[in-house]
Amino acid sequence: MLMTKERRPAIRTLRGWAISVLQEAGAIRECEEHGWIQDRADPHARERAFVMARQDPPPGVSAQAAATAC
């Protein structure tokens, strides 16, 4: 277990990674009844997701491409 940063689960696609970043930032949530992704319409959460994507992109992806994926 890392003490400095919590490990994220392995994500296989850039789309999957972007969804996990948006969920972590609180920009989207999963519908409890259907399992669909719902936008929370929170511009501050979306901006946090962009910042997170730029600061910690997945391996092999540029910061700009990671932010664009979100």
C-alpha cells in the first residue's frame, strides 16, 4: 500500500480512464437504478477533472490529449 498516493485501478482504454477521472472529480455519477452515467452539471467539478487529467495523464498520453479525453 502506498502511503503518498492512493493507487487507481488499471484502466484499459483512454475513454475508461477519462470516465474514472470524471467520477473521481465528482463531475459525473452513475444512475443507481439503471447504471447510466449522469452529468452532475457542476462546472467546478469538470474543471477539477481537467486539472487532474493534465497533472496525471495515463502512460503514453500527452497532458493535452488527456484533458481533451475528459
